[in-house]
Amino acid sequence: MAEFGVYIHAAAALGPCGDTTRTERRALTADPPPFEYKELVKRVVGVPLRQASHLVELAAIGSQLCLKRLATPAPEDTAVYVGTGLGEVRKTNSLFYQVMPPGPGLASPFDFINAANNMAAFYAAKLGNFRARNLTVTQEEFSFEWALRLAVEDLKRGRFRQALVGGVDEHAPPRLNHMRRIALAPEQIIGEGGGWLVLSRAADRAIGEIVAVEDLPPGRSPVELLNKRLAHWRQEHEPVVLLPGFRLPRDEAAALRAAFPGFALENYLDWCGCFHTAAAFGLAALLDEPPPAPRLYVHLNRRPAGHWMLVAARSWPGPRSS
């Protein structure tokens, strides 16, 4: 199989309980209570972000964790691509209640600034000392996948040497209100957090590679989709791990396991819950852990209207040397 030509140099995932590594993660049995990230911000970022919103804290922690796992510092011309399904929910709510009756009618300046949906990407770039492209992408449950696709296309066209790509979303309790923003089944757990990748065209010191980012029309089963693509993506006898997104019902996830009995199925949503950019968490959490041998991860999710998005990435046992 020909290499795709976009390599992964670092990965990091932040879960809804402040977890940043597999040893810290716990299976969720209910919507996790709100987590206070300020101490984690100080530990990871190095300085307090006193007026930063909850979403910005999530983005700052995740992006900085990822950048600190690089073998060498990222250059200033690193482009930033951030996917978010809902953006600044908490600060937007706060702003609304301030300016609408019976509120005071005046908005807090910091709430007004933080309500902008590009603040997470702004902070990721600012803390990384980056001066290149900075994009915020929102495409509901495909927000991270489209941010990743844009980054991959820009890298392959030679527009940038390196890219920081992330997906981040926050939970704004109570559950009943948040369910108006993201339609979930009663048994599905609402989560928050995100995942981050550093990508480039250079293979040296990479920990893996992007194999494919595809959007596909409705009308096909996940088994049919994968049967046609794995022949091109998979290396001989390579272990494959399937990651079903939160829009795949349990019966379809079960059908995947039955159709591919030799493949592993990773229910990463058990760790992070459901949110629009949970795919970023799932992929980054696994890519952050070196496998014993090359391994192919395939994430698939579907919109309610039926369209599919597939991401395939390969992880290596350790950094590749030239």
C-alpha cells in the first residue's frame, strides 16, 4: 500500500474528568459532574488563564499536552485547525442571560470576548507561539473530521510544513438543556474534552501516519464500507482496531464485530462520553500509546441523515527514524 504522506508526530487526549493518559481514565456510568480544570491548566500550560472560558481551558490543556510530546519544538509557521460542534456554550448562555430580561442588560466584557467561537483556536495558536493559518471548523458530529481533512489537504499541497489539529467540545449542564443541542439516546452519556494531533509531511520521528479521511454518501452499511477500503488501507496481517462513533447504534457496532471477528473494537466513548468531537478524543487517546507492532485504527461515524465519515490512521511502536 502506498503511504498517504501525512505523518503524526504527537497526540494527546483530554477526558471529562481531567484524564490525560489511559491509566487515569475511568469508565463512565453516568454524565460526569463538572470538572474544575484550573489546577490542570497551571500544571500543563505553566501559567493561570484567569479569564479563560471552560472551552478555552479544554483547548489549552489538550493542545499544550500534544505540543509538549513533540521531540522538537513546533515551528512558528505551524497552522492550527480546530473542530468544534458547539463552540462556546457556557459563555454564550451567560451572555444571553445578562443582556436579556430580566438580566441587568449589560454584558461582562470577558464573557462577551469569550463567547466568540474562535477563542479556543486563538488560544491554541497563542500558547504555541504560532503565526500561520488559524481555522475553526464546525460541522456537527463531523467537526473534527473536516478540520483534519482541511489540514491534510493543506499539508499535501505544501501550504504549511506542520499542522496542529484538534477537536474540542464542552458540556453545559443540566442534561435536559444540553440534549437540545446534541440529540442522544437516553442511555448515552454526555461527555466533553477533545483530542489533538501534530501532523507534517516529514516521516522522521513520526509516531504514525494518516491513512485516509473520507466522507461518503448514505445508503451503505458500515460492513460494506469497510470491506471495500481495508484492502487498500491494511498492510498484510496488520492488527485493525475499529472505533464506532456515537451515532452508530449498538446493533451496527455488534454487526461490525461479527463481520470482522479478527479485529478489535474499541468503545472509547466509555471513557469520554458523547460529544460532537469525541472522534478526536478516541483517535488521539489510542495514537498517544505506542502499540507493540504497527496497528491500523479506523474510526467511522454517521450523521442522522445517513452520510458517513471515515478516518484511518496507523500507529507505530516508536518514532520512525530516517
